[in-house]
Amino acid sequence: MNKIITASLMVSLPLLILAKNPKVYETAVLECPAYNNLKHTANSNDIQLEMGKKYRVLQRNKGQVLTLIEGQRVAQRWVKEVCLSDGKKKVTAPSIPVKSTSKSTSKQNLLAISWQNAFCQTHQYKKECKSMNANSFGAFEFVLHGLWPQPRNNAYCNVSKKQVGMDKNKQWYSLDKLDLTSSTRTKLSQLMPGYASNLHRHEWIKHGTCYGTSANDYYVDAMNLLTQVNESKVQQYFKENVGRMVNLKEIRKQFDQEFGIGAGEHVTMNCRKGLVTELWLHLGNGSSELKELFKSGERAKSRCYKGQVDAVGF
């Protein structure tokens, strides 16, 4: 009889402890990978914490926190303690030192802007594509892919071998966090949907480090140029032709009308599976206005001359 009572108490004791302990939630203050195990050797579905979202804390162990990621098959995940905050302590996000090999911005740059609907057709597994809908930014606008100093081999300026290796292996979530203002970060997360997959870290490490400015200024410049396209007849032309075939000749005509005669000669187009995926704008430097930048840009040969403007949805 005593054995039965003792066994019963042993089984119920953990339940009593859990019942007395209230649920503890902490807010993510960094975009950190959430691993399946304490040793950080696996991360099913490449899950990351979302900044500003609250997560339940289950356990702590030597600077690591076991938290609950709802909706995942492997729901219990280990993250670094610095990634979460209970609101009682101030957490300062790490920043990367800005190292530039030049005192001024690069002389020639390529602005790559994507038609997100077409990108998502072949990247449906991407986080930013899973949540894409008709109300999302990018459903009818161009989104930022990157701003690339030219020539193309002008990359990874003053970047450590470790960072280059992680970037080339697409371990973008492990790259150093960028030193961006809150307003730049908020705007960038909208204009660059790939931000959800840490595209912004990859673009800075590979291309931005050769631009000649801080990471914040680099993205402010890139977003300014993108916005000029999205507020022009070019964006309106694409929006009006969703589901239809368009050709580069007509697209260049739209650029000429909006940014001056000859601007279109500096625009090339990329396609995939018959869909227009990107426009590449070949630009000079010395101004923040596309109209001026086109004047000294390169005239490049296009990879595609005709394609369909894809609509949102798979």
C-alpha cells in the first residue's frame, strides 16, 4: 500500500510544480536561429525568432533558453539567452563595425529590383513567400533585391573569411547583425521582403561593404532609388499589365518618359520560366536622383526581352 502511495506522489509531483509555476513569456529582441538541440547542430525548417514577438520560456541552461515555437513539428527550440528579454533589463543589439576601402561610394552601381510574385513562384518555401498575399507590399510594386557596386567581382570588401564562408554557404542567419536605425530597419523589412530570410545581411556582406558608406546609408540609398521607380510610370505600367506579356522595348520607353530620353538604354530584364523576375538598372554615381544616375550608367546587354508580369499567388 505504501509503495502505491509513494509511486502516486512521484507521478503527480511534477504536475503540481507546473501548476504552481506561472507561464513565463519573453520578447525576442534579436533575429536568432532556433535550434532543435542545445548544441545547435540542427534547425528544422530554418526557424528564427521574430523581433517583437513573445515566446514562452521553458528552461534555461548556461546562456541558452529553451522556448516554445508554436506551429512547428519540433516546437521546443534552444536559442541564445541574449535573443530574449523580459523587459526588465535593457538589451543592446550587437552591431558590426563599418569598414570601407574607399572614402566615396562606388563609381558604377547596379540596382536590382524584383517582381516578387514571379520570385515566389519558384521559391514557395521562403518565409516571405508563404505569407505573400494581395495586400502585401510587392503584390503590385517592385521590391529591393540589392544595390551592387560594379564590376560584379567587386565584392566582400574587407570581410573576414569566416563571414564570407557563412555567406557563400547561405548561412545568412549566422552573419553579423547590421547596425541600422529603427526607422531604416522597419522600412527595409517592408521594401525588401527577403529581410525575413536575412537577405539584407547577405547583400551587405557581399555587395554593401564595397559601396563606401555605412550599412545604414547603403540601404537608405537603395530604398530611395527603389521608391523612385515605384512612384513612377514604370510601376504603373507593370501593375496595369499583370497577367500579360510585356517586352523590354516598351519597358525602356516607360523609363525614357519618366527619367529622361536614353534612361531606358541602361535597363535590362531577367526572366525565369517565361515570367519577368527582375529589372536591373545600371547607374553611375554622384546623385540621389535616378534621372541623373542613368546618364553615366553602363549600357549592358539584356538577358531577356519578353516575359509575363506574374500575379500574386501560386
